[in-house]
Amino acid sequence: MAGSSGPTTRIRPVTTALTRLIESALAQTDEGCFTTPFDEDWRSAAELDRFIEGQSCWRPVRQSDPVDFSGLANALEQPIHPDIIDYYGSFWSGTIETESAEGQVSLIQLWNPDDFDRLIGNLIGHALMKRRQKQPFTTFFANTGADSQLFLSVDNQTGQVLLEEPGKPPLRAVQDNLANFLNRLTPRLKAPDIY
């Protein structure tokens, strides 16, 4: 998928992989949407004007004006990896539940602009912890099982997908890049454990 027309258009493998995964997950639903408890104070462009058994229906929707990571890049004095910019700048969406060869993967998504502000605050805290520990900056994008503290991140320099535990160096590299990692996930029809 391309973000703009003309000669500067570039193929966005992360957005393409995420789109495929979302379409595959939606195709497995009976109603063509996901559901979540309705919250008047936490609205999203992803919400539909439909309810199923008292739950608000939603479908991921493309961000017409993608979120801007330039403030975070300035604060950290380094550019943010383009895979992360594409990942978080693609959709307004709730968590997408998936499975990998290693187990459950809950893909963190942005519900609304306030959720993006919250993400930035969390990433700044994460970056400060990494600096104190003299470790390279990573950007988290997914959680593992509900009973696990392990999370998945992208190394800001190399683009590798890493398995991490809070406050510790990365445990191991899981994949060479985010698009390849997303392409090996399969959707899991289950209410998200983590938002």
C-alpha cells in the first residue's frame, strides 16, 4: 500500500502486512467487526454505529492524518525507525490478537489520538530506562500472554524484532524486521487480554 501518489511513493511492507492480518481477522468474525465495551469518554474513529449484545462494534480504520513521531524523535535526539512510524501510523484500532510459532501475540494499536499521547509518554519512560541501563532504544509494539511480562519491540537502529522483559536487556532477536514478523502471524478470534 502506498501513502501518497507520485514518484516519492514507497512501498510500506509493515502497513501491507498489518492490513493483511486485519483483513484475515475480520474475515473470521461472524459480524465483520470486533466488539468492546462502549465507553463514552474513550471514543474511536474505528467504532461503528452498531452494537452486538451491548458491546460496541469496531473495525480498524486507516488514519487519514497519520500520527506524528517527530516530537518523540526530537526528545530522544534520534530518528524513530520507519517500521514503527508505519506500524502506529496506519490504523485507529483496538488490540489485534494473533498467534505466532512461539505463542500468543497481542498487537498494540492506537484507539484514538489520546491513546497516541499515552503511547508517547510510555515510550519516553521506556527510553529513559534504556539510557540509564546503557541499552539501545527499542519501541514496543506487542505483548505476549496475559500472565507474562514479556513484550515484543523493534530495535530502533537495526529494525530487528526483539523479545524483551521490563528492565532487562533484550532476551533475543525474534525476526529480522517487523514486516516479516507480522507476515508469519495468524489471527486469533478472542477478546483481547490487554489494551
